[in-house]
Amino acid sequence: MSACRGLRLWPGLLLGTWLAAGSADAATLALAGGTIIDGTGGAPIRNGVVLIDGERITAVGPATQLRIPPGAELISTEGMTVLPGLWDLQVHLMRLGHGDRTRWNSTYGPLAERVVMPIAARQLLEAGVTSARDVGAPLEAALNLRHRTRNGLVRGPTLYVSGPQLRKQVAPEAGDWQWVVEGALDARARVARLAEAGVDYLLLADLDLWTAEELSAAVGEARTRGLPVHAWAERPADVIRGVTLGIDGFLGTGMAGLPALPEEVILSLHQRLLDPQARPLSWSPGISGLLNFESLRANPEPLDDGPATAALPPLVRADVLGSLADPGRVDWWEMPASQARGQCARLRQLDEAKLRLVLGSDAGVPGHLHSRATWQEIDFWVSDCGLPVLRAIQAATRDAAITMGAGHEAGALLPGLYADVIAVRGDLLRHPVLLQAVDIVIRRGSRVR
């Protein structure tokens, strides 16, 4: 057998392994002994080794084929599952699971940048989320937190931000992180402002309420400026209009409580995917927010888990838990039981449609703590909805990175990519719930847990 067989060295990355990351002999950190899931959907590597030099991975493969360089720091992963750091493409950094949206917005909205968003970022990273996409925050707050996390000034994942959502209906207290669009010229101007500020993508909502001219102006301006466009899929019309305009992806599967995606939605998706000239289409279903809340209605005990709320200041923790003391009082518009019942059916439809399914948890909505949300999304996909665990992991790693234009540098355990790595004790392939207790978290080559 060739000595290189079984090593994760893609042809396009082979040269980059030595240019960007150095050779395996230069590794300064080695994780050895565990089962490796590389995020690409390939077969797991038993008794595997991951070698890291600085911020980059230098080699991945079986222990029988990789030599750990002398002087490298050794982290034993015996008895563990090792995988790429998780990506969560649907997080609300502005919210911490509070059950009263109006009170939260008015009381904590002004504290978003200094208090709320750094707490959410820290909870995500400590839960093994090394990259995340925020779904709406004040523009300067979002950009500042992205800068601070990327430069190690705040403990958190690598962030991708949209700044404020663009939509047609906005609550009075939410004007800083949701901007109303009033006409085509206004739509173009708001997209231009966001692009010039440096956001990573454009997020639209209420697509069924926009005029055709407004949507065309917003998407056209985004394309001119190189901004990907994503939108909330709240109603069937949102999807059909978004597909027609060629947007890059959707978030959520509320569908106004329908038991399944309507036939006209599936048809529009198929037509888009069959068009060889069309852009790739991704979808972050975000099913766990509603499913978790329904579970809490029956058993609120998980909210009393100390580690899950340990990062919250005592007064904030008391306020969040107090707002959830009576789940029946939580805003029905956000947490309707009718929408929860069709979540698995809609997820399976999207999987069968063969679009790029990516993982997003809706972390931050009522009862859905950033410390728990991402692993719950994976567990619901597998345990409740029946998707293969490797499919869910790929959606939370490689496919998510590709969706955000970062597949060339992150999202998998491959030589030359950023060393974002997590490890959990036990066999994750049999028990995805093990992700609720991540033992090792490495972000960009630095161990944070």
C-alpha cells in the first residue's frame, strides 16, 4: 500500500499544503487517536491524526501513515470523535433566548454591542461553533463584533454578518436592525449603504410584500456589488419570488404552518436546479427553534442546566428564565405549535430536492440558547427527522463553508485549510447528542477549550 493512501490530500490542495501550511514535519500541534470525520462526507478515519502548524492543518490521516514531529504538542483524542468546527448559518446574536420579544428589544437592544452580542458569540464558540452567520443586527455593532472576534479581541466564532435585514414591516423598537424599504430607489440605496460598509451578505424578508421593482432593484444592486443575497422563507410566495430572481439561498421553513412545502414551491426549486446557468441554491431550514420550544412546553428542565446559562450575567439569566416560566405566554407569532408539526417533513423535502442543505439553528429565539442550539439542530435532523448523521455534519461544516464563500479555506479537516477542530468523547456517528458536551475546541490553530 502506498504511504499516502488514506491521507486527506486533495489534488488542488496538495501544493497549498506546503506553500500555505508548511510540511507535516513542521507541525506544532497534533491530535491523535480518535475517529476523524473530515466534513466532506468521506469515510471516517479510525485511529486518526490531525497535524497543525500555526493556523493551518498540514496533514490528516491514519496514525499508521503519519509521523508526529518531535516537539509537537500532543493532544490525545483516544475514545473521541474529531471533526471540523461547526458552522451555524442562522444565529440571532441580538437575542439570548428571551421569551418576550418586545421587552427584550426595548431593554436589551441598546446593550447589543457591549453586552448581548459578545455573550452570544462566546456561548457559540464554547459549544464548538467556530463559524457563524448572524441574521440581523445594528450595522456598526455587527461589523465591530466581526472585527473583534476575527482579531481575538472577543472570544467567539468567525462571523459573517448582514447588518440590518431589509424588509417591508418593522416593529418600532427594531428599526436599528431591521430597515424598511420604501420604493425601488430606496431599496437600491440601502443595499449600496450595506455593501459600502462591508457586510458579508444581504438578508431580505417579507418578499411577498415587496413590489417587483423593489426586489429587482435590491437584487440588482447586490449583484453589481458582489453581495450574495439570502431571504427568509416565511411563505410559499417568498420562495417562488426568490427563486425567480436567482437569489443565493433561503432561511427557515415556517411556510405559515403548512404540513409540507407546496407542490408549486418544489416545482420552482426543481426548475432552478435544472437550469445550468443558475447560481447554486442553499437552504438553512432552522427547524430546532420550534421543535426545542415544543419540547420545553412538555419539560422545561433543560433550562435549569447551569452550564447552559453560565455565560449570562445573573440579572440577564433571571430575566431570560423568568420570561420562559410560562411557555403559553410566549409570542404565538414566533413559536406557533402548528409550524413545528411539519418541520421534519419540510426538511426531508429539501433534502430530496438535492439543493445545498446547510445547518442553521435559529439560536436566540425563545428558549433556544446559543450554548445548546447548534447541537440540537443536528440531533433533530438525525434523531427526529431521519437524516444520516454524516449528512447533518457535512451540512454543518463543509457545505456551510462553501455557501459563505469560504470552502477554499475552512469547513473541513483537509491540509491547507484553517485549523478549526472540535472533539467529543464517544461515537458521534451513533449518538449525535454527544455534541452537547464538546471536550476540545480549536479555532484557527489555538485551543480555546
